[in-house]
Amino acid sequence: MHNVAPSRALARRTRQLLTVAFVAAAIGTFIAVAGLALFVVQLVAPNSPSYSLFVLVRLIILIIGIIVFFVALVLVWRALTLRKDNDLAMVTGRFLAQYLDDRYHFIRNVSKRGIGYIDAVLVGPPGVLVFRILDNRGIFANEGANWLRQDPREGWTLAGIEPTRECVQDIKKLREYLAQNRLGHVPVYGVIVFIHQEPQVQLSVRQPTVPVTTLRSLLTNLGDNYLARERIDDGQVAAVVQHLYDA
């Protein structure tokens, strides 16, 4: 199995965000300086009927400049905090590599415009499998898309996690992305993986919207759905990998 991450694509996206941030910072600075200049240079006499409008306009210009500059700072923060890899996905990839052959491609840390961020995607003859990978510990119950967690003192409470809804959203976006690239016929599945094993994680699952499993039981739980049969040929696998990896 090929276990890869689109590091060059992520580096390119970081550079693009930094470029946009630099331009936004320059524009914001220019607008703010122009607004400050209007406080120094009185283009309208104080006793003029339009002076109050002039005061309002210069204040608005200054505020717009400050807002644009802060947007630039947010873009810089976003560029510098883009995840270069996903440790949980790396562990999952190493586990799968022991059992899957070279027809499979495990792409970690997928981050593309139109899709957003996905922990990992497995592409192979059965189709595409979207991963939501968690390192949470505890006793969890899942029914449909709802999650509860057992607290030693309070009993069952809301788990504070939404992996099913997040995974469903990832599946939807990926299907739309593939359809836009003439690959809408490729089936897309999903799975939620808890990286830790019992007794650190105990799962009670009933009619899940998305299959839920621990890492050790992953292949067993996929046997009845994703791994049940081959659905696409080698050419279609290569096309999907090319679009998602984008090295």
C-alpha cells in the first residue's frame, strides 16, 4: 500500500496564503494611513455644513484599513498553522500497510479547496474511503449520528464530539468534488477510527450512520461494506489519486 501525504501541495498552499496576506496587509496599511492623513489634513473646514460627513468618512476609512490589516494577520496565522501531516493518520497508514497491497493508496492530511480538510482517504479497487480518526479515550455510545460518553460520576452525558456528522460532511464534499472532476461514479464510503484499543476505549454502537471501529478491528469492520468487493478499475483509482494527491 502507498502511504503518502501531499506535502508539496500543502507547502504551495502555505505560500499562496502568505502572498495573499502580504497583499492584504499592504492594502490595509495604505487605507489606514490614508484615513490617519485625513485627521491631519483638514480637507473640509470645521464650520462647513459637510464637516460632520467628512469626519464620518475619515473614521470609516481608518476602520476599514484596520479591519483589512487584521484579516491579513489571520491569513498569516492560517498559513503558518496548516497541518503538514497527521500523526494519527500516520499510525493508521502503517497499520493498513501490513495488510493492503500496492493497488491501495492511503493519502494523509487531505486539504484542498472545495473539500476542506480530511484526516485521510484510502483509494483502491473498492472505491474511496474517508477517515475520521480520533485519539479520545473513554467509554462511548453511538446511535445514528449521536454520541454519548460515560462519566464515572454523572453517568451518560453528551460526548462533546461530533465525528459522525463531520465524516458525513467530508463524504458529501468529496463526492461533490469527484463529480466536478467527472468521477461522480466512484463510490465514497466513510469510517470513524478510534486509535486506542480496549480498555482505553470502549465502544457501544447501534445502527451507526458511519461505521465505527478501533484501529485493531478496522479491517474486520470494513469487510461487510467498503472491502466487500472491488468496484472501480486501476485507471479510475489512478485518476482519483491524482486529484487528491496533487503533488
